[in-house]
Amino acid sequence: MINLIVIIVFLIFLSAFTSSLEAAFFSLSTLEMKEIERKDKKRAELIKKMMNSSELFLISVLFYNNFTNVSIGYYTSRLAGIIKVAPVCENWILITITLTMTLIVIVFAEYIPKLYAIKFNKRLSIDTSVLAYFMFVLFYPFAFLISKILGFSGKNTKQNEYTVSEYKTIIELNKSKGIINYKEARFIKNFLTFSKLSVGEVMTPRAKIVYLTPDMTYDEVVKIIKSEYYSRYPVIRDSSVIGIFYVKTLTAYDNTKEFHIADFLMNPIFVTKTSSAYKLLNRFEKQHMHMAIVLGEYGEIAGLVTMEDILEEVVGDIKDEFDIFDDDKIKKSRNKYLEISGSVELDRLSDILNIDLTKEDIDTLNGLLIMKLGRLPKKGDKIRYKGFEFTVNSVEERVANKIYVRKI
């Protein structure tokens, strides 16, 4: 009986080992394989050989695992037959032992080993690669024959390309090591997801559109241009866009009395909110246009989108000849301080300080101060965050309106 128990325990360990092999090797990502290569090139080569024939390797592992589990069942039934009980209880003993052993195999030979293997897949793959390769080579002829019978190719079915999430992990690692800075990291991340960006995600909604009407006089148009500083304006009549007005057309126009906007309009591009921003950018380039009108599902005006809006999603804020730098919010002070208003946006401040200050549900520096302090800021409050010291120098109406920032 003791010999049978020892054999069963050994088989449970063997089953757990083969289960962990399957989970460890097949959960390895491209990035994790690169890390294994850096640690141990020889063992990485063995792993590559197995994963280049992943179907054959899987057949081999499953054979060993199933053979072991069948053997556990066989020796368990033998163990049940040895136990001396009353004839009436023999069936109950067999059922009890079988159910108990099944539970043990599921938990200790399948579930726990696979969870452990996935969590420590790199370490386990390196440590077991030699033994796994030996087992693979030993069963290779039979695995090859089975794959041909079943019509499998026997080759690697896993993708070798990095996924977007893996690329983002690489970017974060390089940023933490100082190889790339915050702006460069953000640029690469934005570029990776650019192809999936929709027009609706970058457009200016209808409520915020600054537009002209066809009945406006020359002076009225100039007044709007001077106050808004855009280079292009949609012209709307009866809730419909009839064209795009380019400010540069006014530079050579001197007949202000006979001015009619309709004489200067360009045909607009119409797109939907679900349109690809990437494809629209190509369309802008081909048609030499910079603005498109976004329509809703019923053909109504939903917003507008410009080439600048799309490009800013990748490269960050772009300044053109009409943009004004807001000196009231950010000023250079003495002693290498920056004097910053609490209302400055975290995106903008991140660009200036070259660090990532962005937080979910927080838009401004004042909001960041409230989050870190746990209360409304007061004059003299100081916080240290991501290598910078923020000192509240002035508070107005419970809002920090003057904050000194210096690098620690």
C-alpha cells in the first residue's frame, strides 16, 4: 500500500510539472522572450526551438500530462482494491477515493501549477527548458506523426510581433531609465494608437464652434477674426455649413463696401464622428484642405475637426501664427522658479516641466494640489511631487492663483 501511495504522489507531482510547462511556455510574450535571451542565451535557444514547433510541443506536453493522469487513475483504483472493508462499503470506498483523487489532481496538479507557472513564466521556462527539451525530443517522432494525421502544420502558431500593450511597457521602462523623456514617451504612445483614433474623439463639438454667417459685413468678420484668432471659419446658414472662409483671402481685398462672404468660400469636407482620423489626415493632404465638418447620424452638424486637431493627438500642442502664449498663467521668476497660475492645465504643465502630471478626473494644477493636500490649498502650502516642489504663494477665492515651482 505504501508503495502505491508513493507512486501516486510522484505521479501527481509529474502531472503538476507537465501542466506548469504548458502554462509557462505558452504564456511567454515576445517581450518576455527578449528578456530571457538577455539572461541566458543558450536556454533561450532551446525555448525558441520548442516554440517554433509549438503544435508539436503542445502535443508532447499533453501526452505526458494525460498519460500521467490516466496512470494516477489506474493506481488509485488499485489502492481502493487493497483497502479491506465490508463488501457493502466497497463501492462507496471506490467512489470516495476516486472523487477525492480527482479533486486533488484538479487543484494540485492543474489549477495551482498553472497559476504559478503563468505568474513566474520567465523563471520557470529558464529553469525547466533543458528537461522540457529532452522530453520534447523524446516524444517528437510520435508528436510529428499525430500532427500529420490530424492535419496540423506543427509550426509556431503564436504571433511574433509585439502587441501595443507590450510596446507601451517597453516605452515605460525606457522612460523610467531616463532613455526617453515624457514628451518622447507620449509621442510614441500616441503614434501607436493613432490608427484607431476616430474623428469624434478629436473634434470640436458644435456648441464650441466659432462660425460666420453669409449676411455678415466686412467689419463684423474682421471683429470676430481679431477676437478669436482662427485662420479658418465655417460659414453657416440655416443650420447648414455652406462653405469654409479663409482669413488669408482678406489680405488682398480692399473693397469693403461690396464685401460678400459667399464670394470667398471653399467647399467643405464632410465626415462622420466614426470616421478614421488617420484616413481623414490623408484626405486633408490629398485635397490640400485643413478643416472638415463633422456630421451626426441624422446629417446635423456635430462639430468640426482640423488637421491641427488630429496632429496634436500625436505630437502635442501646435502653435500657429494666430496662437497666443498665455503669459498670465506661466512666468519665469527669479531664483530659477516658475510662477504658475493654479488654473493652468496639467497637460500643458507636463509639457513645460517634461514630466507626466496628468491625473484622471483632474484637469488643473489647483486640482492636483487639492488631491495631494486632501483639502483646499492655503498660502504657504508646499508639496513635493515627481522631482518638483510646488509652493502656494497666493490664494484668491479658495483657489491657488500663484504657485512657485522649482526642481528639487
